[in-house]
Amino acid sequence: MSEDDRQRWNGRYCEQTGASLEPSRFLQSLADRLPGTGRALDVAGGPGHDALWLARRGLEVTLLDISDVALERAAVAAREAGVPLRGERVDLEAEPLPPGPYSLVLCLNFLSRPLFDVFPKVLAPGGLLVFAQPTRSNLLRNPHPSARFLLEDGELPGLLRGLEVVSYTEGWTGEGRHEARLVATLRPVPGA
Ligand SMILES: C[S@@+](CC[C@H](N)C(=O)[O-])C[C@H]1O[C@@H](n2cnc3c(N)ncnc32)[C@H](O)[C@@H]1O
């Protein structure tokens, strides 16, 4: 496990006491398209704002993150909300994703390019990948995230492996970030 990353993120989350558990607007905008049952994986989901929202909607959610502070915060929020939520401390740069199949894999604001080889292996046929990450143009208006955490403009579709694009947009969002946003699906094998 990358101890530096873990401590850095733990420190950040410790500073953010009372942070909002409001789910991502992008995720909420997809409400009509998301599965309402089955297993979901929130990859690097932080303190669980999106995972909790999905769990409330009836999905069986596993939240992965390197930060134990974030995972503990998510566990407390889930207990208070009375919804089941499974948290796993994982270094996504070094450890595998827990095995699927998942009806939904969510990965927002976390970029590890090798994961694109793994997403199709953990998705159920017909399952959805929901992914969003700022691109280099974001630096024109925002100093963070720094360049090493950004996608190149136009890079995202080329990272996809074995999945079919359902929707892809790239541009300035209502929140003032330049983001690439993708929904993709693992096409079911005919007759399987
Ligand atoms: C920018 S936050 C995004 C959190 C959430 N997905 C969101 O959109 O608000 C990045 C998250 O990635 C986690 N993270 C950073 N490096 C990681 C790693 N190597 N393995 C797992 N999680 C990691 C951090 O702890 C943090 O919660």
C-alpha cells in the first residue's frame, strides 16, 4: 500500500470535518439509466457520498478507497442512514479490484489508466461503467488537480477496452470544471 498516499488523503479528509455528503451531480443526472438492484462498485469513492446514494437506491455497494478516514466516515454515515455499505481499504495502484460481476462500476475523480483493462472483467453483461475526470484544459481555470492527475483533452475514449460507449461528453461543467464524462456498457454476448 502506498503509505504516503494513504496518509495524504487521510490528512485531507481529517481537515474536511462536516463535509457534504451530496452525491455527484453527474451521477444524479444518470438516475434514470442506473440499475436499481444488483452489485455496484464505487472505485476510490472517498467518504461515500455516491456509494450511499446508490445504496439508498437499492444497490449492494462496495466502496473502495485507500483512506481509512474516508472509509470510517462512510461507515458511520451508512449506519446513521440505516443502509448497508461494504468498505474495503485498497491501494488501487497495487491491488486488484474485488471480483465482480457488478451491475455498475463508478469511478469519479480518480485516474489510474490500467483500470480500464480491468473494468470489462468485473462488469456483468449489460452492466455500466460511469467515469468522470477533469482534463488538461481544467488548468485554464483551476489549479487543482495538478497535471499528473488529469486526462489529456480527448484522451478518454481511447482508454476504453471491451466496452461500448453509451454517452461521452467533454467540456466545462456547471461546476466550472473541464471534465470528460463517460457512460459505457459491457455488451451482453448474444445467446449467452
Ligand atoms: C479526488 S478524490 C475522489 C473521491 C470521490 N470518487 C469523488 O468523486 O468525490 C480521490 C480519492 O481517491 C482515493 N485514492 C487516492 N489514491 C488511491 C489509491 N492508490 N488507491 C485507492 N484509493 C486512492 C483518495 O483517498 C480519495 O478518496
